[in-house]
Amino acid sequence: MKVFSALRVVATSTLASRLLGMFREIASARLFGLGSVWDAFSFAFLIPNLSRRLFGEGALSAAFLPVFAKQLESDRDGSGESAWQLASAVFSLLAVVLTGLVLAGELALLGLSYAFAGQTETQLMLGLTAVMLPYALLICLAAQVTAVLHALGHFTWPALVPVVLNVCWIASIWLVDPLFDPDRVAQIYALAVCIVIAGVLQLALQWPTLRKFGYRFDRRWQEVRPAVHEIMRSMLPVTLGLSITQINTVLDRLIAWTLTAPLAGEAQARLLGGLAHPLSPGAVSALYFGERVYQFPLGVFGVALGTVLFPLLSRHAARGEFSRVRDDLSLGLRLVIAIGLPASAGLVLVAEPLTRLLFQHGDFTASDTARVTPIVIAYAAGVWAYCAIPVLYRGCYAVAERKLPVTVGIIAVLLDLTLNLSLVWPFGERGLAASTAISASVQVALLSWLIQRRIGQLDWRHLSATAGKALTATATMAAVYYATGLLARAILGHVHEALVLGLSILLAAAAYFLVARSLGIAELALLFRGELPADDRDNSSG
């Protein structure tokens, strides 16, 4: 099945991007560490980064792709005329609306800079936000091109586009370090400018591929106006639904920024009720780097699975084949279980040594490692849920079920906010991270149960069997990891920590896949051979 074979292409390309992304974070940690400058940058990067994740990896495609797929199906002559008209209309509408929003945002930031005059860190954050805000426009337009290419069955180049951001980021760090040293503020502004340049390249480099598929700008939008209205109507619920995990992450950082004690020398105002600030400077940075670690497996597999699965779900839904939508969704969840569970457990196991080896260089100290490690563990516990959420939401949107994701999303945000405010005083930053993991798990449980009202009962027998086998294989993986680490340290000592960690991870992963294969977790065949398990081939043959 070609669409599932594309999963390997997307996952491999995404892996390359995430590896480069990890290198960029290593370079950033070495140069800036946990401090007020990186606090300001990581908070300022929220809006453009949320746009990248939300539109580049989800909501825009989820709203646009089903409607575009219908247009392709309706073009019986194969010309794609109405599909290109729809794409042109959406491109134009996005460009106009987003340009207006960016200009309004710049004016608002200018006003805020006067309101917060004299607050050094806030001024830096507002200035960086103003520089990077245009990236939100650029990445949304680039994501629209990506959505069209996905609908046409082309995944390779869109999967490589994120590499552009990482390359520009790494190049910027490499250039600004010697050019502006030791002025960290000048260095961080130069990095912000390079991010905007990356957005221009991410948009421009996709156009040649789109043109090869026959795209031409078409101003005749009258016939596709109903389709445009359908996309616009679905954008708000789709955006809210797919953005919940990202909104929760934003809440984490917003609360961290608000509840962080002021820098020495600034006014030491107490919070409402005379409460002391529960967090110290560097809290936003610690959450940022903790998030970077857990995003690695999520980006490699979770986003890749949702990207490849959604066109299949949309086609089956467009044909009214809801039994096949249910089968597609059940298979996607079994894949999440088979890969997401060991990914969660593995990150918990390696959190401390991995954080130390990746980031503890330059201005990133041992105390910074001790601060970030519990955050990684808390986020890692929810990796399986973060992987499942895009799959479940795309299942909802493929069958035009828009209210359910919104309802569940609102519940998740309220739960996360409540947990944040309850856990931040006793547990600090790790309480904020744990809140996100807990609310994501609740989302998965609610969505899995409630979506059955629309598509029928999921294949719980196969899901339970896969979960039991994956848990057994994961327990074996953990035992092999600990045993290998103890043996390797006894032989090699602590001077070869990277070698010990790499060997432990390699053998633990091998143990998982060997046990999984012996237990018959057939879903793994999809990843390695691009094949459906036997039961799913039977279900999809009709």
C-alpha cells in the first residue's frame, strides 16, 4: 500500500530534520545556557514556533486536505482545474489575512514596549517577538504548499523543508558566536533574523515541486467559493483541536514567565496574596530544552504517522467508507502503541545522561542539567499520548466530526491550567511539564471513547493485544538497558559515558524489537517493509 510506504520516507526525512534540530539545540545551549537571554528568546519564539507546529504540522492540512481531496475526486477529466482554483483562493486569502495579523501584531508589540519600559528582560522578549513575527506568515504559506503536495501524494520534499530552518539556525549560531562575542543580546537578535530568512527559503524552495505537478495560479474562484467557506468554517475547530498540546505547552511557558522571580536589581514584587514566586530565572529556558528532548521521538514518528495517515482517512471518508476509516484509525493507534510506549519508557530511562551529554557544554552547567532532567522525565511520560492525539484528531476531521475535538480540547486546556497552578509551587517547572503529560493522556482516553459514536467501535481486541505485547517488550528493553549500563560502566568506567549510553540504547532497542517480533507485533512490519498486517490487508482489499 503506497500511502503507508510513504510513512518510511516521511519518518526518515523527519529523523534527519530532528537530528539537525537536536544539533541546533546543543549549539544554543552551549552558547546561551539557562539564563535571562534564552528565557526571553524561547518565550518570544512561542508565536512563530506555534505557527510552525500548528500549521506546518497539522491544523491547516487537516482543514484543507479533505476539501481539496474532494475537488480532485470531482475533476473527472484529470485536469485538476477546480482543485487548482481552490488552492489559489486559499493561498490568496491566507496571504491577505496573515499579513494583516502580522502588521497588527507589530503595532501591538510597539505599544507594549512603551508599557513595559524599564523592564530589561521584557523589552528583550518584545523586541525578539517583533523580529520573528513575520515567520508566522511565511511558515503558514509554506504549510499550505505542503498540504497541496500531500494531497497529490508527494511527501519527500515537504518532509525535508524543516531541514532549512535547522540549517539556518545552526549557521547563525556558528556565525554570531565569534562576530558578536561576548554580547549575548546582539547574538540573540542575529539568530532571530536568521529564523525569518529560513521562513523565506522554506516557502520558496517548495514552489518548483508544486509547479511540476501542474499548479498554476487561477483567479476564477467563483465555482470553489463554497469549498473555501467549508475550509474556513472548519479552521477554527480544527485549529483548536490540533493545537491543544501546543496550547498547553504555551501555558507552561506563560505561567513560567509570569511566576519567575525578577532579576536581581529589579523590583521584587510579590504575587497576588503575598505569595512568593515559585520559579527562578531560567525556568522558561529549562522548559524549552526539556521540550526539545521529548519532541524528538514525537517528531520522528508521531507527526510522520499523522501526515501519512490523514490522506488515506480523507479519501475513505470522502467515499463514505466509514468502516475503512475505523480500520485505518485502529491501525494508526496500534502503531502508536507499538512505537510510542517504548519511546516514552526509553526517554524516561535516558533522561539524565542524555540531557548531560547533549547540553552540558559551555554556558550550560551541571546544575542546569539537574534542573532540566526532571522536566524531560515528566514530558517523556506522555510521548505515547502526544503521538496518538494527531491520529485521533485527524480521524475526527476526516469524517467531518468537528465538535468533539473542540469539546475535548477545552477540557484538556482547563485541566492543564488547573494542574499547572496546583503543581507549580510544590514541584516547580517539572510540575508544569507533568501537567501537560497528564492532560494529553486524558485527551487520548476521551477521544478514543467518544469517536466511536461516529465511526463505530474501534478494534479494542487488537489494540489490547498490541498493548500487552508492547508492554512486555518494553519491560525487557528496560532490563537490558540497566544491565548493559552496569556492565559497560564496570568495564569502561565513567570516562566513556557517551559510548556506554549509546551501547545501552542500541542493545535495549534491539531487545525491544526482537521481543516484539517474537511476540508477533505485526504492526512493526509496516515500518520496515511498508506492508499492512494480514488482518488490515484483508480489511482494505474491498
